[in-house]
Amino acid sequence: AIVGCGQLGQTHLQMLAACHGRQRFDYLLYDHAAPVLAQAAQCADRLGLDFACAGSARAAIAQADIVITATTAEQPFIEHAWLKPDALYCAVSLMDAHLDIFQNAALIVVDDLNQCLHEGRPLQTLAQRGLLPRERIVELGQHLKRPAPLPGRGTVVFNPMGTVITDLAVAMAVFERALANADYQSLEM
């Protein structure tokens, strides 16, 4: 499910199509603004994706194994009860989820926990209330360095707040390509 189908939601559709092929998933799209939802439907159609437009965020989320939020919400509106038991919840927009999504997650994946705790977002709120489930939080970079067993079942939340390791990975690929294509003899030092 893509909840929030503006530019960022449509960019995620394009990225998923490029990474996983055109027919790998059935997509459920929802946006509260009908014209934006129509644009996303046109985007999905152009990409050759199998999709349907949902009548509500809850209807889209309830059917999805993977949920990507890309809204401009300033207040939480998505509840843990809406999610399938083993769903992956990608909190691209960070204010959509009620705190119960984080509290009930089997695993919370972050880029940098320290930064998450200083951004005024859900994990900081939970920490301030003494409710942060630290034993269920994994920092992506640390896990890649030293993989550890992960829970086999339950909701997984990806909270991309912090260093944003994905941005660093993309930047590195761009940098390496630039170096490979550079004409060093024409550069002045």
C-alpha cells in the first residue's frame, strides 16, 4: 500500500517498479485528495503495475503486506490494529503512525537511533515516556556490520530518520560513477 500518493508516493512507485519489475506486487493506492490519487493511478498505469485505488487509508493498509506512508500528515492517524500481523511498515513520512505501531512492533529498524531520539518524532516521544522498546530496535548500519538474529514473526517498522543510510548509499554510487567518468587530466588542482 502506498498511502500518500503525491510526488514522493509516485517516486516510490517508480523506484519499486525499477527494482522489482513491473508485475511483482499488487499495489493499493490511497490519497485523501482525489486528483492526487488519479495522478498516482496514471503513474502506476504508465509503469504497467497491477494496482487498485482504495477508498480509505485503513482499507489499503488492512490488505497490505508492505505499507509505505508518504503523506504530509502532522498528526498520527494510522493504528497498529490496521496492520496485518507480519506487515512491514515503512514510515517514510514520520507522523502518520500512532505510537502503538512502534510499541507493538517485533522489530524497529532505524538508521541512527541517537538521531531518532533528537528529532521530535515518535521514537523520541516513546523514550521521553519511558516506553521505548530498545531491545527491539536495530540500527541498519550496525546490523550490516554484525548481523544478529532477528525476530521471525511480527510487525516490522522501518523508521528512516537519522543519518539515512540509503541516502549515503545513493550518494556513494553517484560519487563512484563520477570518479569513473572524470577526465583527471583536465582538472586543475
